[in-house]
Amino acid sequence: MAETAVESLVEMVTNIVIHYATLIVEAKEQLLELQKDLEPVRACLKEAAEMPDKGPLFKVIEKRMREAIYDVEDALDTCLSRAEAEAEAAATAPAAKPKKKYNFMSRGKKAAAGLVTTISMAETVQKLRAELKPIYEDAKNELHNLKTTQAGSGSSAKESLALVKKDESIRRDKVVALEDVEKTIFGYIAEETKALDFISIIGMPGLGKTTLTWKIFDSDTLKGSYRIRIWVNVSQKFNKRDVLLSILKEFTDQNMSGKENFDLEQDVRRCLKDIKFLIVLDDVWKVKDLLTIRSFLPTNNGEGKVIITSRFEDVGTGVGRREPYNLRFLKPKESWELLQLEVFEDVGECPEELEDVGKEIAKNCDGLPLTIVVIGGILLAKDARKRPMGVRKDEWTEVSEDVIRFLATDKDKRIVEVVALSYDILPDELKECLVYMGVFPEDYDIPAWILIRLWIAEGFILQKEGQTLEKTAEEYLNDLVNRKLVMVGRANQMGENKICGVHDVIHAFCTSKAKEMNFFQEIKPSERGLVPPQIPATEKYHRFCFNSDLSEFLSRETEYPSVRSFLCFYKDPVKLDKDHINAIPDTFQLLRVLNSYSIKFHQFPQTISKLSHLRYVTLYVDNLKVIPESISKLWNLQTLLVDTDSPTFTMSANLWAMLCLRHFKTKAAVVLDQEKEGKGGQNIQTLSTLSPESCTETVAKKARNMKELRVRGNLSTLFDGNNNFLEKLRSLEKLKLVHEKSMIRLPKTNCFPKNLKRLSLRKTCLDWSDMSILAQIEKLQVLKLKQNAFTGITWVVSRTFCSLQFLLVSEADLVNWETTVDHFPSLTCLSIKKCGKLQKIPLELAKKLQRLEIDSLQKSATDSAKEIEKEKKNHQGEQKTRWGVQFKLSVGSVLNY
């Protein structure tokens, strides 16, 4: 992990020399010498990372090195902040002032003047270099000792990333051979009752309660029987309001956060009173929490079912009319079946020479699914390391011995020991990424897109030649998924991770490891009250995760110069007064990450422009009118995410001055200032959302490497025949267009970027004949047509969509759809929703189709979907497909006309 810290510092020094040349003239030589000093340090750490066992002493040295690197970064950023402030003051002052020397090693505006000798930046860097040198010498000597000790041992290097490409689609359905359990639970659900029925599933952590319940919840049987199905994560940190909002989310898109709890309870009762529904309350910890939830459910509704999962039997006792169902452990045969599924799913059966030791490993996992899954991830990593040379039996035997050793420990510690084993064999670059999962609340749905950008901003991602940081981060995430340490909550149409999370046992491991590493500090209420305890400013925490009264914390006026990340994950927006908002830059002067979606700002907080080291910013501004010019100073900024209720706002800040900007996302239509100039733009990958009038030649030229774009507004100017803006975006792969005026027509020739892979159209009201133009986009793989993207009762397909793999048609007035088997040669997934007039889905689409999703269609269209399913089963049988399963039909509600 120290290696990534060194890489980050090398990049930082390089940027300082390039971009701060006028401010660091006197220190340039020392900075270049620091760069030279870091090269052997980097080489030493990289070599150590390749060793099978670094030993406890080297790990201690690594920790010292990491802390020293953080100190260097803090000192350099403090230097730059003060130098920038002085330069700005000098530029605005009426008369020139004598040049100051700063005490760059002393941080904070409250440092007592005169108590510390002021030194120049050059002397600061020289002092830092001297402090790093003895740590490097210790690391070099210990590495030599390790190489001598391990020479000839035959141990191989740590596995490289992503050698095994696994199916990354949702894996929640991997419940092996529990037909008897499922039959029992389905039987409970089918029982008729006169009052609300509670079904409790009890079992220890890692036994598969959530996985089993999800399989039942997501089954076609329940989808057909229960149109209203609601999943609620309860967890140890019970929050009544969160439960209420989770239930109401199924019934309305309205923002309910402003309502009082009493009103929310009334709404829940009213929504559930007379309907058939199924609610899952996952991971309930306390009886009183369950009783609280029951108090606002309609207990007289006999058509309602509530499934509870808990690790505590008393939770399920007394709330239902039957005893809690205690989930059993897996039998040895079932354990072996699950282990094979985890390790050999892509390659078939287990090799004969590994079968005996494999069965022994499965048996020794004590029937606990989570243990088997994590052990499977370890074996998979070892298997990946050996390909194509073959699998070594001795490594499996070694894992088997480790499992036996762990079983000798206390029962409650067994899973943690297994997770620790999996953590220990991770490549160093993945360890911080995994521990970082602990900053999110338990059972939190983590958007993969957000997680990847946070990892990049935190400096965890090592730059690979010829590859973007985002691509490398995706590989890191996929590797953690394949090792069974991170779960995929939802995947997109192409099987890519969209929502992810971690099991609560792994989450607890991450928070425990974070304390050991001083990795982050959770700011939460004290045991006696709501007020968070005082955190000494001398503690070198690098990340604060807030879960308590933020106003109270900020009012203390304590500075935390070592904190680089400010992370808020409140479910309800938190309101701060102006003084507390202004206190953030003064309290955390060297912030790189400001994740503040949970804070509700009434206008854009201009004070964040003081935080010149910011790399990642998320803000929620309820009525945003303008992003001010001052934000242009944030030249380090990589990701800017702005949520707002406003339909549009003006960007007065200069995008082209923000040299490091990679992603700018908001749902509002952004109007850019056309007068702005600058050298930036080439790093921009995402612009979402632009107004059509901002889609200019300047944007196309400067943001020439852009991969993702969303445009909202009157799209007529975008397709007027004279505008070739889209054609110029030669790197664009993903495009979303939302039209807000009258009908438009596409030009007769293809006006879309030639490398476009994903296209989404909403409210464009195009004629179905225009689909022939979209068919000319040769690389198009995903096409989403929403809310009358096309209008008309008949679509006769006239051209071939060569590369199209996924098609969504939603809310269209289509009646007749005519096509041939040749028009969609690559189509594997089709989704048709809310097309109530469509008479049937063409049987000709069945050729390559692997997944068909329908909802709110009339009976004849639903019957045609079932005909396709029958056709596929006749031709495919049990043949395996790209999605890891045979053809799947998902049917939602059926209209009665």
C-alpha cells in the first residue's frame, strides 16, 4: 500500500514542477532531487509487493513509509496553498510587498507567530528528504533479508490483476441445493391468513439468509403473485425514517424527505392497507426495532406478507403465528457443489487431481456459504496465477490446512479469519481499495461509477501505460468481485457492475482494519448522546466519515490539517447555516475529496474555491442558478457532481482552466459561457448534461477525448443539417439525448459519432422510419428508446443493426412491429415496457436472444413472449449462454386489454 502512496507523491511533485513553476522557483532543484530520491523507494516497494510474504517487519516499515509520504504531501500542499494566497494578495495589493518566508512545516492559522523559525520551501523539501532516507534504508535492508530467506523456496509472485475474466452479472441466485428450504418458505408465503403474516428466517452471519431470501423475492413465482414487492435493508444501525422512505419509494417519485415521521407512517398505512404486498426486512438486529416497524404496517391486511432475516432468534419469536425458521448449514455434498460453482463455473468441472483436496476444503468450511465463497475466491486467484501452466495441487492443500486451522478458533471468529486470509493475499494495490469500502454505511448501495472516481481521487489507482485510470479502477473492482470480497448488487445490460456493496462481516473487517491502519475515522454520536466526541487535531486521520451532528462538529473551530477526505452519507439532506458552510474550508484546509451530497446548500458555496487541492466534489444545491467563476481556481479537480432541483443553470466557471477535470455530471441542462478560453479540456471524459446551445465547435474541439455526453433541451439545433457537432466527437461512446420541444427529424445521413456504442433517446418523437438512420451506427451495442422517443403505430425494420446487443423500448404507442431474423443478428437482451398497444413481439427475434424482459404489455404481447421462450427452450435445451444461464423471460404486470 505504501507503493501507491509513493506513486501518488511522484505524480504530485511532477505536477507541482509543471503547473506551479512561478511559485516554486527557489525550491525547484530540491523538488527534482526529491523525485530522484523516490525512484529507488518505488522500485524497492514494487519488488517487495511481488514477494509471497513480506513478513511483519517489512510491513511495519511500509506503514512508517506511508505515514512519512502523507506528511510530505501535507507539507507540500501547505506550501502551495500559502504561496498561492500570497501571490493572489500581491496581485491585488496597491503596492508591492517584501517577499515573505513561511514556516511551511507549521499548519493552521492559529500557529503562534514567532514561536517557530520560518524556513523557505526549499529548506522544507530538503528536511523532508532527510526524514525519508533512513526509512528507505531500513526497507532496502529488510528486503535484502527477505530475498535471502525466501531464495529457492519456489514461492511465486503475487497474482496479477484480472487474469480470470468471470461473469460479472448479478450472482445473488447462487444458492446451491436448498430446494427443501425454498419449498418450505414458498409454502409459508402461499398460506392464506386473516392478518398480516410475518415469516422469520434466522441464522448466523454468512449462512446465506440474504442470498436465499433474495432468490425467493426475485423469483418469477413471486413476481407473478405480488406486484408490490419491497426490499428494506434494516441492519444494526436501525433508522425508522429510512424504513418508511424505503417503503414509500415503491409508490411515488415525490421527494418525501420534508415530511415528518408521523405523516410518513400514515402514508405507509394508507398505501399498504388494501393491497397484496410482500416486504422483506433484511438483517433485523433488535426486537424493539421490529416492533417499531410493525406499528406502522397494516396488521389487519391478510394479503400482506413480511419476511424477516436476522441472526438473532428472539427477533423472530412472538411477531408471527409460527416459529422462526432456522436456516440449516450446507451438507458436505452441497458445500462441494457451491465451491465448484465459485471456482470452475467458467471452465467446467473440477480437474480430477484436485477433486479429493477440493472436497476436503469444502467439508472443512463447516457448511457456511460465506466461508466457501471467500475460500473459492482465494482458490480462484491461485488458479488465475498458474494459467496457462496448470493448477498446483500443493497450493490447494495449503489452503485446506489453513481452513482446518481457522476451524480450531472461536466460532464467531472463523469467518473473520477467512476474510483476513483472503485480504492477506491481495495485491497491495487492492488492499486500500477494499478497506475503503468501510467508509460507506453498512448495507449501503454503492454506485460503481462513484466508487471508481473516489478511488482515483484518493490516489489508490496506479497509472498503467496505455490505459485510463478509470479502466484500471474497473479492473480492481472486478478483481475484488471475483475474489468474492465485493458483491454486485446490480449490473447493466452489458454485464458491467452498476451497484455494489460488501457483506456485513466484510464491512466489519474493513472498519476494524481501518482503525489498525489509521485509515479513516467515523464521526458518530457518543454512547451517551447525540454529540460526537472531540477529536484531537494532533491525530493524523486522513478521512472523516460523518454520521452525527455536523453543525455541532464544525462549530468547535478545530483545524484538521491531515484530513484529505470529507465524506457524508446521510440518507436525509442535512441543512447547514452559512457560518458552518464557511467553516469547512477553514477546518479542512487540504481537502482532496468533498463528498457532500447529503448537505443541502441553497446556493453554490463559493468558499470551496479556497480548497485548491480538491480532486473530487459532490454537491446538492436545491435551487442552483450559477456555478461561480471562482471555481475555475480548482485546477486539481477531476470530478464535479452537482445535484439540483433546477432544470438549468449557467456555468460561469471556466471549464478550460480546470486542467485536470475528467467528469462533470448534473441532471440540469448546463449553459456554458461561450467567451471562456483556456488550454484545458483534453482530459474531459464526461459532460452531462449540456444545453443544446452549448454544443458548440469550441466544446467539440477542446473536449475531443470525451467518452460520455448527455444533452437536454430543444434538440432541433443539434439536427438542423448544418450542425456537425456530434460527428466531431470521434471518441464519444455513450450519448443520451432528451428533447423538450416539438417533434424533430433526423438528417437523412448518419450524424452520430462513428465510435458510438450506447445511445439513449427520450421524448424525441421521431418517426419509426428514422430507425434506419440509427442502424447506420456500425458500433452501436445498446439502444434505449424512452417516453415516445419514436411515435407511430407501425415499425417496419428496413436495415440491419449489426452490433446491437441490447434494445429497450419504453412508453411507446407502437402497435405493429415487423422484422426478419437478419435485422438483429447480435441482439441478446430485449426489454419492452409500458407499450400497452403492442400486439406481439416478433418471433424472428428469438435467434440470438438470451434475456427478454416485459412489463405492462397486453395479453397478446405477453403470450408472444412466452412463445419465444418456448422456441428458445426447444432449440437450446440446457445450453449455457453468455449470461451464465439459459434463456430467461421476466414478466411484469399484464394489462387487461
